[in-house]
Amino acid sequence: GEDVEQSLFLSVREGDSSVINCTYTDSSSTYLYWYKQEPGAGLQLLTYIFSNMDMKQDQRLTVLLNKKDKHLSLRIADTQTGDSAIYFCAERLPTGTASKLTFGTGTRLQVTL
Amino acid sequence: KAGVTQTPRYLIKTRGQQVTLSCSPISGHRSVSWYQQTPGQGLQFLFEYFSETQRNKGNFPGRFSGRQFSNSRSEMNVSTLELGDSALYLCASSSGRTQETQYFGPGTRLLVL
């Protein structure tokens, strides 16, 4: 089945690292994504990882994928107040098209001073 | 390159009315997908259009329909509006190739009274 779960809320202090976790149930997922949504805005693609990779780093962002446990995480180094937002993980199944992402419930990241 | 644009940004309708939302994809992108975002159900896939044809469909009633024009612009229509249709409607575009990621617009916020 298609079920993607995330914890609802995470609070971190400015300058610390944030780790947002995601679990998914469909092992046939081909790509896994992280999107960021700020209040009143659409979804901003942050990064993505192909299912045959374990890790991907992009500046302050590190994505870890544990395919055996169906666990995905997003680490944000040196978290800033501008990182406060809702973060969604999403999986894409091998339907042969780029669409039909299944999204997680979203994690609200609060960055405090 | 200009991003995905959606019009209108905000809309207020009453129950029983119908509504049409518009999405212009990134130039050169041929795939347009629509998602509904509500606090209760999260982000749910509505449908995808590619080269003027519906290529994928989510689990929404027939009141929700869409179309795509030859310039890849897409419209989504909801007939006989219900209170539960109040949501943020997001459009995403991609090239349509299997490996391509989706880029989202800012959304249209629909309020049904």
C-alpha cells in the first residue's frame, strides 16, 4: 500500500541540526523527495534521492535512505529561522510517469532563537 | 525560466456552484498534475495530464475534472461545490519523462461557503 508517515512537529534552536524523519511502506518506490512549504505558499522542491542510493548531500541538506527499513531522513545543518516551514516527504512509484507522488503528513519545523 | 503559475490565487464560492482553476506550467513542460491539500487529508493527487490526455487519476469523484490545452496549460473544474472542497489546489509541472521531478505552483486557495 501507499502510506507515508512523518512526525508532526519538530522544534530546534537556531544553529543546531534538524533531522526530519519519514517512513514509507511501498518498497517499489523509485524516487523519494523532500519538499518545503512556507505559510501560504506552494511546495518548493528541496532535494530528492533515487532508490538505489543511500545518501545524498546538497549544501546544508543531507538525505539518508534506509531501503531495508523503508526509512528516509532529511538533515538540515546549521538550521536558520528561515528554515521554519512544513517539510513533506513524498514517494514516487514506478508507474512509468513522473507524476502521482504520495505525500507524507508533513513535519512542522519550528526554529527558535 | 518562469515558474508554474496558477490563477486565481484566492477564490470564494458557495455550495452548489462550480469553479475553474487555471495552471500554466514551466515553459517546455508537457505534464501537469493537480493536487488537493486540506488540513484533514493532507496532499492528495487528483489527476495528471500529458499532451492533452489524462494519464493518471486519483480517487476523487467525477465532480472533479480537468483538461489540458495544446500549449500545455491546464484547467481544473469542480462542479456542484461542497463545503469539503475548501482547500489549497496545487498544480505541478514536469517534462513528462519518467525520470523528471515535479515543480509546484503557489496554489489556488478555494473557500466554499
